[in-house]
Amino acid sequence: MKFKRAPIPEFDLVVDVTAPGGEDFGALTLRCKPLSRSQIDAMTSRPIDEALADVVIGWDEPESAFSAAALASLLDEYPWLDLVIWRAYLARMRGIVRGN
């Protein structure tokens, strides 16, 4: 198939939420918007929670509706989760760019 340049669509990112002690909280499905390489590079100089506020646009979390405040509250409650989500997002975006 010949390469066809097209915008990358929004996508779901599933993150397994495990506490540092090993307790499994289950999977969280986040709706994310894609960023270009230059946008990702610009994000790396910002705090991770601010970057995630620009990237995460929804979730499948039955206990609360998605909002910027709800995301901030979740990241505050689970302080390791921002890094887990950011790493998963970057890995997924590299996978999309590579076509995997």
C-alpha cells in the first residue's frame, strides 16, 4: 500500500493502574488527542500534569465524569499515575508514527 498522508485520529489509551506496593486498581481507559513531534517536544519542558491536561480529552471512568478538574484530582490522589500515563502516551504515539 502506498503511503497516504492523513491526520492521526483521537485514540483510546488503556493504562493499568497499579499502586507502588503492587495493589492492582484495574485499567483506566483515556481518550487522547495526538500531538506532533514538535508539540511533544514542547510538552517535555512542562510539568507532566499540565501536559496531560492538554492531551487527555476524556475517559471511561464510571465513578466520575471527565473534566480538567476531575483529571487533576485523579492525578493528585494517585501521585505516580501522571508518569505512568505520560509514558504510555509517548509509547503509543511512537507506535502510531511507526505504523505499529
